[in-house]
Amino acid sequence: MLILASQSPRRAQLLEQIGLSFEKIHINIDETPLPGESPDTYVLRLAEQKSLEGWRHSAHIDSRSLVLGADTAVVVQGTILGKPLDQKDSRRMLGLLSGNEHTVLTAIAVTDGVALQSKLVSTTVSFCSLSNQQMDWYWHTGEPRDKAGSYAIQGLGGQFVTRIVGSYSAVVGLPLFETHQLLLQMGLKNEC
């Protein structure tokens, strides 16, 4: 049995896209970066914590279960951009992304209750230059409110992306190739 330790509808859709059946559970962990923690270490730590907490809190765990945790962060100039607090914060984030290149880090972690394996995927995304009017319009669509970096590449925010180098699905929230490979390594019986 595969358990997704996430409430993200995007991650669930991506798993469904590759034909995996799973159950979802909601995990609450503190997502505050530790002092001096690098973005890479931060994202990996959160994915691993989600996977382990999912294992501890699932009522359906048996010896054949795998719990998948994931986390995504948008990083610009070494700074992690979380979800925007309000319109002003969204404009600040989009202003940093405007006309620039940034990195999207997505970490995945899988545990079977004994072993824990994880992987970090880094994708480079370039944005066009955005006017204040575009940023305000985008905020009022509602899309950026719960998105890391204040945008969704798979939605309206995709129109701002001029180039992507790496995994598109990782930017959405779950790198499909790497996720499938990690699940197979951990014993998932689902060959492609």
C-alpha cells in the first residue's frame, strides 16, 4: 500500500497520472527553516519528516506499506520563498522572480518503517518581466495564495515562465520519474 503524506491536490494528481493508487493522510510539521540551514537541506529535511510522520500516524500501516513525503521550495538568490502572507508579500516575491532565473527544489522521501530513502530534484525556471499591474491581477485570481514562490506553473502562472531546465513535474510538486524510481527501489510492485 502506498500512502501519500500530503494534502496537496497537485501531488495526488501527479501520482494518479502515473497510474498509482494510494491513500492520502494529512501531516502537520513545523516548516520553519533552521538557523543557517541551506535550501537543499531544508527541503530534504521536510520531505523526510513528512514521510516519517506519515508512517507514525497512519492507521493503515502494515509491513508492506510505503509512505511518501515531499516538499517544494522556490529559491531565488539563496532565499527560500514560502507561501505569500498577503498581496504585498506576493508582489515582493513575484518582483524577485520578475525577469530573473530561480531554482525550484523538490525533495521526495519514502519510508517502509525501517529504511528511509530520499532524493532532491533541482529545476531552473526563468520568468519574464512582470509589471505591478500583472502582479496585482495575478494575486486577484486567487491562484498564488497557497503556492510556494507565489505562483503555479501548471496554472495561470505558467504564462510568466520563459524557460525551464529540469523537471516540470517537480516544479508542480512531485518529480514523476524520480518518485517512481524511488518507490520501485523501496519495493513498490508497479513496473512501467
